[in-house]
Amino acid sequence: MKPQKETVIVTGGSGYIGRAVIDKLAGRFNLVSLDLKIPEDGSPAAQYLEIDLTSDESVAAVLQQVRRTHGERIASVIHLAAYFDLTGEPNPNYETVTVRGTERLLRGLQSLQVEQFVFASTMLVHAPTRPGQPIDEDWPLDPKLPYPASKVRTEALIHEQRGSIPVVFIRPAGIYDDRCHAVFLAQQIARIYERRLISHVYPGDIDTGQPFLHRDGLTDALLRLIERRRELPPELPLLLGEPETPTFRQLQTDLGQLIHGEDWETRTVPKAIAKSGTWVQEEVLEEDLFIKPWMVDIADDHYELDITRARTLLGWEPRHFLRATLPKMIAALKANPEGWYRENKLNAARVAADRLPQDREEAVEPAHDHDEAMRAHREEMHQMRLKMLWVHFLNIMLGAWLATSPFIFGTFNAETFRPIYNACRSLRSALSALSSPAI
């Protein structure tokens, strides 16, 4: 008689990482994915159940259903579900979903025989380091942003309330795959691909960087954690990432060569100027920018990982490296710019004119001439906008001058300063008008 498969629960199994985890574990375990909504295109290898981690009743009902279907014993719970946004601002969802949601789930699991609880944290719970000084799991915790701070609070809660359930705190580096799907890296690639002026500047030390981890490397580590769960310590923090940290300079150089076949010059700009630039473009020019002030603040943060613990306890090594994978990413981008942009949640309209001629012919029906004219017009306006970016940067410099000039002149006398101030405001208004041609 064939032995019955062990049961593994994956929270957030329909997300970007969760789907890869389900695929990796498929066929080896009975898989239960707990999600806020059941996906229409879920894997046949998993049972999908709806759960609301902010509700005691929902968590209790779902775990009771798991008990009825799969029994009391759970080999592992891979807890990926959490709240995240890119604002860099505090949000009550970090507490209600990530912290208290995990507490509610962990409390409910106490009634089952759970052999392992794996909590997906982040490398960013640690303080940054300096180039040449890798960090390990004992490195000080110092989260600078709401997202890693919520992970630190949740790790502490799990430590206090895990009871007899063994736990692993995985702290991965930035996740990517062969088509990118890494938010910050995708933005960097897009800036260079579009030859945006901003792609040549960086508000920090360009010889610092952060490590990455291929999604396949993460799922391989999770499988090894489940398989070796009985050999592991009862509470285990675990850093996961590639031991090589590419610097921003190296990535810029690689991407410039891969995309355009040329060296990509990158210069450092003061953080104050960078922040002024983001403010002007968002508040004055009303452009929706990806770069936020908090990103400027942490631009110098550097991380390198010592993955000795993962090597020793799991026999795990990364099989992919970011710089070796970049050619695949860029090949996918060049083959289908619009598709690549959509996959990476970028504005595909920016590259609509880059479609291959045969693709354009297939997409255009009777309105061929009109569509082609509109596409050409959009591209012409896009190129005009790129050529006018110098105006934005002059705007930024004027704004910075206006903000600091009272201190430079050593006076706040309104009557003395007003003529200069009004002249600069008039010039800025003219520049803004010049940078926004009528469509």
C-alpha cells in the first residue's frame, strides 16, 4: 500500500511566490493553499480555501475544514501571506494583517499537530553593512521601514507564542526570476531601456548594492526545510540569498551593454536634489513617479549575506545568479517589450511603438491608418518629452535655489527678496509650460 502523502499548508499560495511554491511541492505533498480569494487559475495540485486572517471566525472555520479533510497532522505551514505597499508610510494593515493575522493563525494551529511553521520574513530586518562585510543571522536587527518593522514584530510574537511548534524565520534577499518580476530592478531596466535622463543619476553610493535570490532558489530552500524539518533546531532564523552582491554601478554597466550595447554613465546626485526632483515632478508637474523620498533615504544601504547556516543545515546553494540571468531578462524584454512591461507592472504604453512590424499588422484591422497614426503620435510626444527633461531638472535646481536663497543671502526681508522671488517664479512657470507641449 502506497504511503499517504503528508500535508503542507501554504498561505498566500496564489501570489507570485506562492504559485512557485505550490508548483515546487506538487506531487510530493497534499497541498492546501489559504488565500483571501480563491484564484480562477489555481493549480490542480492544491486545494484552495478562502481565509481572512483578520477574522477569528474565518481562521477557525478554515482550520476545522483542514482537519476534517486532511487530519490532525500537518508537516509544515509555509506562511507567506502579509501586507506590503511601496509608499514607505505606516499603514494599519501591517499590524492587522501581518502581525495580528499571524498571531490568529498560530493560535488556531495549536489545536493541530504541526511539525513546522515557516514564516516569510525579509533580509531587511537586519541593519545594513559595508561592502566586504557580509552579515549573518546574528547581525543586529534594525528595520528602517514599516514593512520590515512589521516582520520584526511578528517574529517576536511567534517566538513568544509558538508553544511546541518548531519555527523557521526565513529572511530572503530580493526575489527575481528569468523575466525579472523584481519591482526595483524592473524599474531600473525600464529607465535604461527608455533612455530616460534619470537613468544616469543615483542618489547614493553607486558602489553599494543589495543581494538577490532567484525564485527557484527560494522554493528549493523551502522544500529542503520541509524534508529536513525533524533535524532542525526548534527556532531557526535563516538568511537566503546569493553570496554575490552586485553594486548599482555593476548593474548599470551590465544593463547598458545588454540593452544598448554601450557603456552607461552614472553619476551620484545629492539626496536633497533627488528629493526636490521627485517633489517637483509629482507636485508641480503632476507626474506619477515610482521613486519616493524613502527610496532616496536608503539608497546607500548595502547588504551582503553569509549563507553558511543554509549551506550547513540544508545543503543548499543558489543555482542562479542575477548578473548571469540578466541576459535572459533583457532578451525577453527585447522580444516583446509590451508583454514584458505588463508582466512587470510597468506602463506598457511607453513601449507600444517598439512592437515588431508583424505584430503591429496582426493587431491592426480596418482602422490600420488611424491606429498607426496615433501610435506614431504617441511615440513622437514621448520622444519630445524625453528631449525636454532638461527643463524639469532646471526646474528642480531653481526650486532648490528658491528654498535655500534666504539662508544664502542671510536675510528674510520680504521687500528685498520679493523681486528676485517673483522673477524666479515667472521663469519656473515658463519652463513648466515649455516642458508640457500641447497634444
